[in-house]
Amino acid sequence: MSTTFSDLGISSAINKSLIDLNITEPTEIQEKTIPVLLSQKDDFVGLAKTGTGKTAAFGLPLLQLIDTTKNTIQAIVLVPTRELGQQIVANLESYATNLPEMSIASICGGTPIKPQIERLKEATHVVVATPGRLIDLIKRGEINITTADYLVLDEADEMVTSLKDGLDEIVAVLPKTRRTLLFSATLPGTIKQLIQNYMSKHVTQVSADMKTVGNQGIDHHFVVVEPIEKLEVLMHFLASKEGERGIIFCKTKAAVNKLAKNLAINRFSSGALHGSLSQGIRDRIMEQFREGYINTLVATDLAARGIDVKEISYVVNYHLPDTFETYVHRSGRTARAGAKGLSLSVIQEDELDHIPDFEEALGLQFNELKKPDALSIEENNTVLWAKKIFKTKPNRDVSLVLKDKVKTVFHHLTKDELIEKLLASYIVSQQKPVADTDIKKPKKKKRRD
């Protein structure tokens, strides 16, 4: 008989909310974490891959431990991005639907601070915040966290830089008796240093199966290309995934912008997502992605944090990540909720030696995909050209006289004949011109004297 949330100690009120959400069976990290957080007082480190239910692992016991008779902030949850913060707030609120007195506030950067200041004047029990915005509010004297019993560091490995710069200021205000809960997909040296500096000597650590959980159901592939072929090979792959949703990862904001522009030119349904975009634009793009108006996101690693869309069927590493941990986070965007997924890395010959390192470190097997041949690429480009024409909006400024003249040229052609001529014209336009040096000049005949 499988374990239930009631078996783990979750209250009937919270359990009712879970049943309403059709959440009935805890994941491995939840099963290992919830009883410990409810029964012990030690600091805690939870390790599990992306997509394994870490939010519920800390969120459910945290909500149960809050005393709603007190109108004070009792828990601070720090997150790397506003998007992840919004996701966590939404999850916590859904778990707390039968806890009417529970009050949860989102205090994240990227939005106006004044509404957040007004919100904090109301009774608040749990604050979900990005480090920078929380420090800003502390310095302004607009938030009181001296009553907090719990500090949660979620996705800590993605938040190392901001934590390094600001955690001292936050911890200095928190009571020394607080309990710190750290959750991460990986345990690099920087996180070990955080544990040593900011957590007590008595730390309970649990982990899910770090080699497989978060990668179950994902097929890992790579394809080797020449730099000049990279975009065309990617577009060939995207064409094969038409109608499916996916995320393409680039290392830099500039690379995201460039690739997104090229995909837009070729009429792919895509959008760019990176930290330099205004929050309003990021929110709009994410909403379009969630609602299915765009199929492909081109994103940097940090901007993709907090994307919790279950129907993501593939991720593409347009640039191979620098760390194994980053690869785990990227590939974990797909194969959610038991679905299957695909992670494809588009690499160059000099990156081929990195693949065995990823396999050994992550316990995964990568399969090489054969690069599409020149004919397949050419045919795909031709179809993309046809789609461009199909999606081109008519120019209403063209005069009727000119339109009639053009119609007169084509009026005797059938649709099939017109398509054949358009195709022939396009194919000729794609052929490389023959250089003068390639043309063999006829030999001059010798004159007979």
C-alpha cells in the first residue's frame, strides 16, 4: 500500500486541499522531507532534481507549522527569480485553500515596490521574496522579519551570487533561533560553504535518487554540426516538432536575442526571455507560452527558473552549459508529471569530448543524432520559405493599378502552375553564383601563317 500525505503527518485541512488538487501520492523527496520538518527542530538540507516536488516538500509542513493566531511574519522563502516566486506563492495558496486565516505575500523584484509596501501593512505569515527586494525593504524599514521562525532557501544553487552578496544583511536581522531550510538540485562547493556559514552544526540532510529522479522519461541526445550549419539544423529540428512546446537555452542575453530574431524571421512561433527584459514583457511572453500562443521560448538559464509548464516536450541546448548542474536544471524543464521528454544538445566537433564527462557525472546516456543531410536541410528551408509567404500580411498600400498589372501577368496560370514557377524561382535564387574564375574560357585558335 502506497504512502499518503496523512501518513506523513499532514493535517486534514491541508490534505483536503491536496485531494482537491488531485495530489494524492507523495514523491520521494516529499516522503523523506515532510516527517522530518514536522517532527524535528534542526536545520535541514533537501537535495532533489528539478520537477520532483520540492515546493510541496517544504511548503506543506511550513503551512502546518505557522500559527495563524499571530499576525506576524513567521517564514521567509528566498527564491532566485520573480517567476519562481510567483509559482511558489500560487502553489502555497492552493495548498492553503482550507486555511482561511493563512496570509502569503510575494515580495519580489521586477515590479513596483510601493504596492508591496502597502501589502506588508496587512497581516502576513509567509513572505516569498527575491534577496535584492527583501534587502531593499529591510533598509527602508518597511518589513519586520525579526519574528521569523523559518528561513527557506529554495533553488539555492541558482541563487549563489545574490545570496553571497546579501545573505549577511538578511541573516543579521533574523532571530538566531530561526530554523534554516535549504533546498537545491545540486550540492556544489559554494552551497557547502553556505551551509557551513549560515546553518547550525546540527543539520539533517536528505536526498532523492540524485542520478535518476528529475531525468526519468527524458531522452538525451546530441548532434554535431559545423558553426555555419547550426541555425539550419536547429530549424530542421523545430520543424519536426511543430505544434509542440519547448525551450531553447543560450548562454548569453545577446545570443538569446539573435537566435529569437532569426527564428522570428523564419516565422517560428517563438519568444525571447532574459533578465534585461522588463518584467511586463517577461510576464507577457510567459503568459503567451503557457496559453499556447507561442510554442518555443529562447531563454537564458536564470530567466527560465520558475517555468512550470507541464506540456514542454523538449529542451535544446543551443550552447552546451558550463556545468553539470545547469544541464540538470535545463533538462528538468521537460518530462514533467510523468510525461516523456527530449533534451537535445547542438554541439560542435571541439565540444564532443565533453559528452562523456556529462554522462559520467550525471549517470546518463547520450545518443548521437545523425545530422540531416544537405537535401533535407534544403527541403526544410524551402518549406520555411513557403510558410513565410503564407504568413506575410498583404500590403494595403500597393495601388490597385499595379495589382491589376501583376494579376494580368499571372491570370492564365493555374494554382499548381503558379506554385511550380514560384518554387523554380526560389530554387534558382538559392543557387550560388558561379565565380568568373570557375568559367573555363575557350582556347584561342592558333592563327596559321
